[in-house]
Amino acid sequence: MLIANKVDLPNKVITSEMGAEYARQNGMGFLEVSAKTDLNIAAAFRNLISSIYSAVNESKFAETREASPSVHITDAQPANKKPKKGCCK
């Protein structure tokens, strides 16, 4: 997966088309993100985790996955999460 960061900046050196074409030529997915505006951040992590999970399941490690604990990822926030105070919310 090729992830282009800082897409919120006005003067891109690499265009979206260039990034997508490079990713296609190299057999990768492509996603543009911005940590500043939170654009596609959650999607990037979901895609990366999904890609890793698929790669592990398709590999020689697939034989041992029955013995491994499962991890389920959701967008839900924990019920006991307290709101942050200060500058970083």
C-alpha cells in the first residue's frame, strides 16, 4: 500500500495521478491522507491491517493461525474512555 501524506498542502510535488500510477505499476493500493484534516486516516489503518491480515493468512503462517488469538478492529470508542484535557483533544 502506497500512502501519500500531506495532501492538504497546496503545492504537491507528486500528483494524485502520478502516485496512483506508480502504485498500480508496482502492484500496490494507493490512498491519499492528511493527518492535519484527518482525511482517510482511519481508512489507511483499516486497509493496512486488512492487507497484513490477508498476507499472513495466505502465507505459511496460516497453519498456526488456529492457535493464535483473534483481534477484531472496529471504529467504536471504548465506553470507559475519558475525554482528554489540554491542547491535544
